[in-house]
Amino acid sequence: NYRINFNGNTIQLIIKGESEVVPSTYLTTDCDGFKEMALDANVIFSRDLLIPENLNGTIQPEGRVTSSFKTVLSNWNDLIVQLSLPNFQVKGLNGFGFTVEQAVFDFSDVRNAPAVEFPQGYTSNQMLPENTNLWRGFYMRQMSVRLPQQFKNKDNVRTSLNAYNMIIDNQGVSGLFEGKNL
């Protein structure tokens, strides 16, 4: 395993070398050059950046927010990374809880991640209606932001703001947004 630190050592990428007996991260080349690359990695966030949160809004006294992803690309215009983040708080935003499900960073002209669902009526000058694989951008299946305990409703349930099938690209931000327990 190989560790790479980012952002002043607040994010660590751990590239896995082997999973069981099969290499999980590899690079294939031949006489013509690059053929394929696979990357199997964990991402670990320092508690100086993200803090694990319980559903009731309290922070976990130990542990770190972690995620993992696997990707395979056949050329440099075929990079897709998909990951989810468990419940967490951003250090300094006390009481605000976040959850991210199926976040996709799509830099591929060849394919889209299976998780990507374009909002109804979405159009982009980056893609043709018959070839959505040309789309590039950031997608989240679901993101939840839970407000601090002070914003509970009359039933003592935390207020949350949610985004579904959210896309951020050169067109701006698209998706379905809702508030719950207001």
C-alpha cells in the first residue's frame, strides 16, 4: 500500500497494491504505450477536516471519516471516481451534519458511472441527446445536510436539507432539492 497526503496532511489517499491474491492497482502497457490502469484506494480524512457523526447529531469521540473507490480507465479521457461518505461534520461547523451517497467525479468522454441519473429535462451543450457519455462533471445521487439540534421541529426531529441527482457542471447546478422536518 502506498500513502499520499493532500491538503496539508488532512486527506490521505491510500493506494492499495493487492486485494487478496489479485492486484487491485495496476498499470498495463505494451509496445504502443499505455493500455489500462486500475486504481483501488481508500480516502481517510483527518479529524482536523471532517469528524464522524452519529445520527443524533453528536460527534464520535474517536475514528475518522473514510471512504474507498475503485476505477479502471483505458485512456486519460476515461477517468471516473465514485465514492460515498458516511455521516460527518465539518470541523468548525458545529452541529451541521452531512452525508454523501454516490458522489461521482466524471472526467470521461467514453462512459458515465452507472449511478448517474440526469434530472428530468436536463440538457447540456457538453453532450448530444443520443450520447450522454460525453457529459463531464460532478454528480451526487444524494446529499443530506442536517441542521444543528437548535433547529429541531416540534416533534424533536432535526431539520434536514437534501439534494437528489444533483449535477454540478459548466451549466451550473441542477437536481431535486427538498427541506424535511421544517
